[in-house]
Amino acid sequence: MYDGGKILAGIAIFLGLVLLPVWHNAVVASAPRPEVKTPTHEKHCVDSAAVMRASHMNVLDQWRDAVVREGVRTTVTPTGMTVSMSLTKTCMNCHANKKEFCDACHNYLAVSPTCWECHVEPKGSSS
Ligand code: HEC
Ligand code: HEC
Ligand code: HEC
């Protein structure tokens, strides 16, 4: 005879094992990064932390296009700051420690933006 309880328990365990990697990924993917040091002298980034985490490269692309293609150099951020759209002068002014911020994350994820071949790294970040 079939034992309904045992079959259900079996299915539950089976699903649990099959879904484990999915849950694991869901948890890990929502935090795919090491601890990074964000500035303590400023409260906000140029957008919310979640947007920046997911799309800072798009922000940088938009800024570059605005400056290089349209000749527009300043913008008002969604966080209400008027800033110069500059990688070195704005982003790196707050995130002065490139090593413990940008690099910490990128190295962990094996991403290596080539921006620094032309753009100047903040001083002291390579020590
Ligand atoms: C006015 C200072 C300031 C400027 C300018 C600034 N940031 Fe930020 N950034 C912060 C702060 C403060 C946080 C942490 C915000 C928080 O936790 O809510 C942050 C968070 C971030 C994060 C998310 C880090 C995490 O928690 O995972 C990224 C990525 C980031 N910034 C990249 C950039 C880039 C790229 C630029 C330039 C386009 C930039 N920031 C400009 C202050 C700044
Ligand atoms: C919270 C982790 C994290 C932090 C902090 C971070 N990045 Fe990134 N960055 C990423 C991820 C993840 C990608 C790319 C993922 C992909 O391949 O699409 C990326 C991609 C980029 C790219 C595009 C690279 C390319 O080759 O297309 C640029 C440019 C960039 N980051 C600049 C910065 C700068 C500048 C800082 C420091 C101010 C910074 N990032 C801080 C996680 C981070
Ligand atoms: C081959 C050299 C080169 C590389 C590589 C490069 N840039 Fe640039 N970038 C420039 C030049 C030149 C300008 C124009 C400078 C100006 O007019 O102030 C510029 C302007 C910009 C600007 C607006 C002005 C400023 O002060 O930041 C942003 C933002 C920017 N680049 C982001 C990036 C990012 C992000 C990367 C890497 C994914 C990158 N660039 C890679 C040469 C380069």
C-alpha cells in the first residue's frame, strides 16, 4: 500500500534538494559582493544605494555621453545634488579609496574596467 504521508515527505525533501541551489543563488545574488567601505562623510550617493549597486556603470556611461557628445557637464542627481558629471572629480572625490571600494568589488567579481588607462586614479589608492 502507498503511504501518503511518506510520499509527501519524500516529495518535500526532493523539492528541497532541487531548490536548494535556487534559494542559495537568490540569497547570494542579492549580495554578490564583499564588504566595501562607503564614504562616512556623506550620506548619499548620486542615486540610491540599490540603483548604484546595480547600475553605476550605466550612470557613468550616461555621464560620459552627456559630457563628450553633448558638452553638458553638470547634472542634478536623483538624490538632489548638483554635481559635475565626472568620474574622477565627482565619484572618486567621495569614493577616494578606490582600492577598498571599486577594486574590492571588481576584484572579487573579476571585473576590470579599463577607465584608468586614461582617467587618473585618486592619489594614495594604489598603496
Ligand atoms: C557625494 C558623495 C558621493 C558621490 C559623488 C558618489 N558616491 Fe557612491 N556612494 C556614496 C555613499 C555615501 C554611498 C553609500 C550610500 C548608502 O549606503 O545609502 C555610496 C554608494 C555607492 C555604491 C554602492 C555600494 C554598495 O553599498 O554596494 C556604488 C557602486 C557607488 N556608490 C558608486 C559611485 C559612482 C560610480 C559614482 C559616480 C558616478 C559615485 N558613487 C558618486 C557617496 C557618493
Ligand atoms: C558593490 C560592488 C561594486 C562596487 C563597489 C563598484 N562596482 Fe563597478 N561594477 C560592479 C559590477 C558587478 C560590474 C559589472 C557587471 C557586469 O559585467 O555587467 C561593475 C562594472 C563597472 C564598470 C563597467 C565595466 C565594463 O568593463 O563594462 C565600471 C566603469 C565600473 N564598474 C566602475 C566603478 C567605479 C568607478 C567604482 C568605484 C567608484 C565601482 N565601479 C564600484 C560592482 C561594483
Ligand atoms: C582612451 C581613453 C579613455 C578611456 C579608456 C576612458 N575614457 Fe572616459 N574620457 C576620456 C576623455 C578624453 C574624456 C573627455 C574628458 C573631458 O572632456 O573632460 C572622457 C570623459 C569621461 C567622462 C566625463 C568627464 C569626466 O571628467 O569624467 C566620464 C564620466 C567618463 N569618461 C567615464 C569613463 C569610464 C566609466 C570609462 C571606463 C569604462 C572610461 N571613461 C574610459 C578618455 C577615456
